[in-house]
Amino acid sequence: MTEILRADNLRKSYDGFLAVDGVSFSVRQGELKALIGPNGAGKSTCFNMLTGQLKPSGGEVHLEGTRITGRPPREIWRMGVGRTFQITGTYRSMSVIENVQMALISHHRRIFTFGPRAWKLYRDQALEFLRTVSLEDQADRPCSVLAYGDLKRLELAIALCHRPRLLLMDEPTAGMAPAARIELMQLVADIVREQGLSVLFTEHDMDVVFAHAHHIMVLNRGALIADGSADEVRRDPRVQEVYLGG
Ligand code: ADP
Ligand code: MG
């Protein structure tokens, strides 16, 4: 499988404290990969270095062979690294489909020129994205009345509008009930399979991770202690030590 993203010896120090200490890994095309590890292990710090939100203290990141280390977030996003944001990013008073239309218009950089025609054109496209996340029957409802799980689906649809090559999801199922978590990640897994998208996500619920991730990386105190298939990671004594409180 083609490598989409590669991180080499990535490091981040906060005032001398090494939150991420020499992490190397890759994400391949069509791969759903989990980054797990205890609280404070450095997962969000890693994500923020991949998206450009944080400048690495050392190391390099390549996206499909192009060095993106230290580039501004907007540029990295334009190059195809998407991320889901907490749903506060949606316009609560607008309808579900209007939020997706806004994302499409922004993606096509038509924000200053759009009129009724563009709006109509993007409505059809937006409906397609809502179908992808099974939200088409909620299209004309205001976001403010959506259930939490449906807002998460909307968040995913909005991220997909920007046609990412790699989608980063930091704790996408936070605040959800166990069954809803499995369901949301099942949806993500379906999209990965159908569209060849690559997804890197963090998740606390091990049932979700082992149910859906193709590969799992384990971060502990800023260092990767495992990177492999679910079976390899489950059997790894160092992982068991970290997770079973050894
Ligand atoms: P995780 O996402 O795995 O829970 P984080 O990447 O958020 O871990 O944090 C890794 C470590 O870096 C933690 O010890 C945290 O306290 C520290 N840290 C995170 N952000 C900052 C910051 N802006 N300034 C100083 N320390 C930070
Ligand atoms: Mg975090």
C-alpha cells in the first residue's frame, strides 16, 4: 500500500519537557489507524504537529513525499490533511445542509462570489455528503436540535467536503455512549473502505479500537512502544504493562 504520511523522529518539547520524544511512523492509503496511549502520552501533541498547529522541536513530516514540516496549518490542510473539529465549528442556527454547503463553498474558495446559483449547485453536492454519513433525512433541520451523535456525523461530512487524503480525528467519540461510539467508527471504517481515505484517530475505548482499527500505535510518555496489527499489539507485553497498570 502507498504511504500517505510519514513522520520521522518527531519531537516536541514544552519548556524543556519532552512531550513527544522521537516518534516515527507512517500511515498508508486506505488505512484506518489508531493512536492510543494513556492520558498525557502525547497523542494530541503529535496530531497538532501533523496539522501544523504546533511546530515540532525536531523531526520531519512528509505528505506523499512532500516535506510539510513547520508549514502553516492552512497550507497543510489545503495539501490534504483534514481534521475533525469539535462541533462548536458548526453554525448552530443554520440547517444541517447549509453547514455542508458552507463547507463546500469554502473548499472551492467561492466565499466572496457565491450567489443563489452556487448555493443551489452546492445543495445537490451537500446532499451526497449527507447521504455518505446517513444524515440526509435531517438535512433541513437546524443544527441546534440535532442529537449529539448526529452532530458528530455532520462534523465528519464537513471534514469530507475538503476531500482530505488523510483525516485526523482526535477523540472523535468523546462524550458518546459505547454503542454510539462503535456505530460512528463503523461509519468511518465504511468510508475508508469505500473511498480509499486514510484515517488516523485517537480513542480511549479499546472495544472501538480493536473492532475497527487496521493498525494500532501505542504511545507512552512521548515514545511509541508498539506499532502493528490489532493482534500484535494486544499480545505485546509492553502494551499490557501500560494498560494493565504493571
Ligand atoms: P494526550 O493527548 O496523549 O493526552 P497531550 O499531547 O495532550 O497528551 O500532552 C502530552 C504532555 O504534554 C502532557 O504531559 C501535557 O501535560 C503536556 N502538554 C500538552 N500541551 C502543553 C502545553 N501547551 N504546554 C505545556 N505542556 C503541555
Ligand atoms: Mg489528547
